[in-house]
Amino acid sequence: EETNYGAGTNLIYLTETANTSFQWMNGAEWLYNHSVISNFGNRSGMADTVQFKDDIYARQWFAFSQAQYAIHEKWTFTAGLSLNNQSFRFRRLTDPDPFFADRKISLVVTPRLAVLYRLTNNISLYALAAKGFSPPALAEDEREEDPDDIWFCLEGKMLLSKKKRKRKKESSRKGRGKRKGR
């Protein structure tokens, strides 16, 4: 079962002269998703017992702006920027005591610069420098990788996992020992 809602917009400004053109594109998209996902074992190609059943609420949005300037139909310069954000809330319904855990991907900024030189109508030289972003799927979450490393959520705030709390405690003890030795 799955429910999706989304919205998006794209605004384009374009101006041209005899030898140049300038295009400025801006937009944003937003998506809300609620899914209950069941993962079954495989017995000779047939679904077996339920391995996991997750109740997932996901929200994501991104906004972008890109400017493109062309000169004499030979050179085209492009600069762009996008802001990306994702958060999700999930609980494993097959756990003995299911609780909601929250995960938020901090704001990710992805720049893009490009230049194109048109040698002929059919041949161009193109250079691009960009940073990409692909939000992780729930299956890529640490909880999937290590069931002992479970994230805890209290009143909507993410707390350290059992394993990370232990690591933090151990490192603070080590740090105190080093300071005493100085």
C-alpha cells in the first residue's frame, strides 16, 4: 500500500538579441510518500515468511536555479545550483516493540558549471563540473546494515544509536586519559 502527493513548478525567463541569448530557469518540487513495505524470504522463487514489514513516511523537496548565456550560437555558458532535502520516519512493524525512528538528510547543495563550444552544427566540445545527490533508500539506512545499531527517537528528536553512544562514551574516556598524561 502506498500514498503519494507531489507538486512542482518551473519558471523560465528568456531574452534574446541578434547575437546572444540568456535563459534563467527556476523551480521547486515537493513529494510526500507513505508506504507499508513487506520484505519476504524467497523459497524456490516463491514468497516465504515475512522478513521485515516497515511503515514509512517520507518527505523530500528540492529547489533549483540555472542560468544559461549563449554567444553567437558558438559558446554556451551554464551555471546552476540546487538545494535538496529529505526526511523520513519509519518503524519496523515486525520488531517486538515497534517504535518510530526519524532520519533527516541535511540540506545538500549541488552546484553545476558547464561550457559548450560548437565546432560545427554536428560537433561540439563540452566541459562540465557538478556535484550530484541521490537520497538514500531505507534499505541503505544503518538500521538495515546492523540491527544492533538502532536509532532512537524521543519527541521528534534523533538520539544517538546504542552503538554510537557506546563509541562516544569510549572516545571521551580515551580523551580524558590523554589529557591526564600531559
